[in-house]
Amino acid sequence: MAINLASKYSPAVDERFSLESVTNIAFNRDYDWVGVQTVKVYSIQTSAMNDYSRTGTQRYGVPAELQDTTQELTLSQDRAFTFTIDRGNDMDQMNVKAAGAALDRQIREVLIPEVDTYRLAKLVANAGKTEEATATKTNAYSLFLAGQEYMGDHNVPAGGRIAYTTYAYYNLLKLDPAFVQSGDMSEISLVRGIMGSVDGVPVIPIPLSRLPEDVQFIICHPMAATAPVKLSEYHIHVDPPGISGNLVEGRTYYDTFVLSNKKDGIYVSMVKS
């Protein structure tokens, strides 16, 4: 005769590891999409310098009308999700699929990673400078300083810069003797994900899955790009028509734009192909 051993499911859910958004601090909020889908941004040109003439009627030079260009920023990412939790299934599974917790899990594990990945891909695709040079434990620090040099040469403010790195590059940096002698990993902010600073720039190591392929690090300034979220709404409908239980829905309308005159505020280091 067979012996049937008793078993049961635990009401404690084995949650997956997840990471909160790491990109919010990398973008400005200077533009307003309220009531519109597209915002046009003016870029105003400058005038050349002339030698002043002490005679004649055009002593400052020949005046020309000041020119301008525009950049259209049109939101394109209108994303949504939905799922149901049948009341019968929920009761028979000890209510482990609580709607509120399930919604929070969806935002934390699906929505936030998608938005972060999209934002970082836009930064990489529109960077002012992309350099290919594979990092090692003897050149990781110099590669970072090259990015700092580029931004400095292009008038990007030193204050406010942020760096996103892979964990592999972050580890190589800590092994680089040049960095060990002069670097600083003392600044830690777990809320923002900051794990120290390099040459005064806060460093945020992030999973490979949120970065485009072969990217080692990104140095960026929030002035260079904007990441509007025009709509972000989530609903839990209890017993909607046709369903005994909960219907969960969410929608996020967002995008990311690099400003034409400020793209030099983004520097990308990639593995050499």
C-alpha cells in the first residue's frame, strides 16, 4: 500500500530580486507636455565677433538677423499591462495573489526595468561622444578620465554629472592601481544606488540587462536630456462585469529626449568590437 505524504503551499511568496528605478536623477524636468503630445524646443544661434571700426556707419560689423532652429519632442511610448485574479483561484491559493501586492510587483519587476532600459538606450544612441576601448584593470580609470576630459572640453558643467556602469567595469575600476591611489569610493547612497564617486562623479553600477550591449559606462549630465512621464495610472477593479475577482490595469505614457545643443553632456564607453 502506498504512503501519501502530506504537503501544502506556503502563504509566504518567494519574491524575485528587483531594483528600483536608477534613472530618474539623470534627466531634467524643464519641459511641460500638459495638454500636448509634442513640444518644440528652440535653439538660438549666436553671432560672430568682429573687429570694431572707428569710422563708417557699421562700426560693429554688418548686422544679420539672429537665426534659430527647432527640435520637436514627440512622446512615443504609450505602454500598458493588464491581468486578472479570479476570486476562486485566490481563495484556493490562500490569497497569495493579493491584487495590491501583484500590482506593486508588476511595477517593480516589469515596468521600471523597461523604462530604465529605454531611457539608457536613448542616451547611448544620442551621445555626443562614443568611444570604443575595452576596459581592463590597468586602464579602467584612464577611460573614465577620458570621458571627463571630453565633457570638460565641451563646457559641460562639472557639478551634477552622473555615471552608470556595469558591475564588471565597476570591479575593474576598483582593481586599477591608478584609481586605488587617487580615487574615491566613500560616497554611498543606497536609496539612489550610488556606490561611490570617481573624479567627483557619483557612480551607479546597474545590471547588464538595463544597458545596451557592449556599453561599459555612461557619463551624463541631467541638463542634456529630459524624460517626461505624461501619464502613469494604475487601477484595481473589484468584480468588474464578467469577472469574479480583480481586474488590474496599468498605463504609462512616457519618452526620453536628448537635446540637440546639449548632447555633449553624454559620453559613452563601449567594448572595442
